Amino acid sequence: MNAPFIPAKQLKLIKIGNSVGVILPRETLAKMGVELGDTVDVTDSPEGIGLRRHDDGFAVQMEAAREVMKRRRNALRELAK
């Protein structure tokens, strides 16, 4: 079953010092459950870039997963065949 189509919101990139930033609309921040000063995580997947509220528990789990994938690279490669 396909996910429902959600139209994309266009956001403009702006210069912030020597960096580039984007202003997130208030509704987006509320939906994410974040506010000024909070930390967010950026994820990269085949579907694109994702932005989510930082979760310490998730970050610890991902680090453990990365370590296992690093140590067991050959076994995982064989299982993927």
C-alpha cells in the first residue's frame, strides 16, 4: 500500500555567518515537538534526507548497530545475498 501524497513545502536557504541555514515554519516545529535550543538529528536514506527530534536512546542504539555492522561486515554481506 502506498503512503498518501503529502505536498512538499518549499523553504528558502539563507546565509547565517559562514554557514547556510533554513527557517522552519512554526507548524513544522510544533509537529516535530521541538523548540528553540533543542537538538535535532539529520538522517540520510534512499528516500531522502530526514529531520527528527533528537532521541538519546535512538542515538545509542544506532551507535551499537554501526559497531556491529563494522565488526560483522562480511557476515552481513553474505546474509544480504
